[in-house]
Amino acid sequence: MAPKVLVTRILPPQTQAHLLEQDFDLFQWQQDCCIPRDVLLEKIKGVDALFCLLTEKIDNELLDAAGPQLRVIATMSVGYDHIDVNAVKSRNIALGYTPDVLTDATADLTVLLALGASRRIKESIRAAENGQWGKWAPTWLCGSQFTNKTLGIVGLGRIGEAVGERLKAFNVGRIIYSGRTEKPSAQAKLNAEFVSFGTLLQESDVIVVCCALTKDTENLFNYEAFSKMKKSVVFINSARGGIVHQDDLVRALDENLIGAVGLDVTTPEPLPPTHKLYTFPNCVILPHVGSATYETRENMAGMTLQNILAGLDNRSLPYSI
Ligand code: GLV
Ligand code: GLV
């Protein structure tokens, strides 16, 4: 009998075609929005494999709804804070994700946000579009540049290292990083220094958040952390919204404690258009598009399908958590 497979979105074209060639009893959510929770809970009943995105919460309720034949879950994401990993593993369900392939795309976007925030891209675009170009003057729309500045990377994993490599090319003067552990090889490549979180907050001109969301990093950036930063700091988060205490970020912006902000992630996602964060001219917000290149999304989908196929064959997953 063909295995029952649930796929929660339409996939990039090559992988979508590959998916449709499989001998699956397939249910695929076809609409241009996330699968509603009640539909997911209904459709997961009796499936052998689940292909999901980071928009689906994978918890005991869902696993109970699925039933005992579920043997593989593969998420088309590198982050897996939407998954209760222990709950999945304790049921002997194989679990896959998509490491490495999105490192370049996400690092590129992080640099774009850092440059955009520090060079006041949001105000500049608005000024051009709103007929204010005539205000041009020597200090009009001036921001700050990275030359000789201190870059602070929170979490020197694959993405953090790739961001460091890119920003080196902008002639930053010094790279410091904090995190759970020292990363000797990335540190040597970047000529970076491992420092305490407090030191990183105080000494960085540009702070990029590249760590995973865990119990330890949840709300790591709270009011106290923002208070320690330089008033001119450029603060970038392309990792997960939950690492930032968002109300404290709003307060820090209100009180001019920080210079400029770039976010690709927020709490919640989507961030409602009426949210106060959008009102700050020095806060650039993107709708979680770090990995959004055709190349990367096709690779991520392809890896997720490979994980599903391996799991259904009872082979170990090529990209397993
Ligand atoms: C993107 O945020 C991912 O985790 O893939
Ligand atoms: C994620 O891929 C990381 O390790 O930074």
C-alpha cells in the first residue's frame, strides 16, 4: 500500500514535480497560507510521513492525533524550535531538517539588513518616493559605516561565521562573539575574540543575532541588555523573534537607547501591520525572508523530500536532528 504522506504547502517547482512522481497517498495543503491547525489535526490522522514548515507546531497534541504509524517528520527549515524534539524522539519518529544549505542566503540577508539599517534605507526609500529628494544636504540621511567598527556576533555557528566572513570585507576593525561555547576554528578564520555577553553588548557597534532560540536564549535581549549597548548600535536579528523581548525593544527604541534595528524575525509572525515597531523610521522589518532565494528554497525542499523518502524506507535520514 502506498504510504500516506502529508505535505503542508506547495513546494518549489522541481521538488513539487519530484513529489508528484512518488507513489504516495498524498494530501497536500494547496492554499497560499499556512494550513490551519484544525485541518492539520484532522489530516494528520493515519499518516506515515509529515513534510512540514516552521509555521507548524509539532507537539504531543499533533503526535497523538497522528497515531502510531507516523515514522518520519521532516521540516523544511534549519530552525526547529517549533518542534517538541523530545516528544518526537520518545515515540521513535525520525526527525529531519535542512542544515547548511541556507547559510549563504541567510548570511546575505543579515548583511543586507545590517547595511540597510545603518544606512537608513527605510527613510531613504520613503524620501525618494515621497518627493523629498530636494532636501539633499551634506548630512541628510547620513548613517554610519562599518569601517574600523566592532562587530559583535551572538552565536558563532554556521550562519554567524558566514556573516562574519562577509562583514570582514566591509573592513570592520574587530570581531567579537559570545555564545555557549568557544568556536576555535571559526574564531581563527575570522580573527575573532570570544567575550562575555555583557562585554559584547558594551563594545559592539553592530550586533548580529545568529544563535538558535532555546530556553537559554529566549528573551536574551531584554531592556537591561539594550541599556548596556552603545546608543549608536546597529542591532540585527535574523535568527528567531523569541530571542528578543520585543516590548523591551520597543521601549529601547522609544527611549533612543539604540541607533538602528533590522529584523527578519519577530513575535508573532506575521507581525500585525498595526504593530508599533513599524512606526520607527530606524527599524527595518522584513517578513522572515532569510532563506528566500529560489536556489536555497529548492535545495531545502529537496533535502526535506530526501528525508521523507529515507524515513519511509526505514533508512537513517540524511539530514537528521
Ligand atoms: C529559517 O528561519 C529556518 O529555520 O529555516
Ligand atoms: C545554523 O545553521 C547555524 O548553525 O548558525
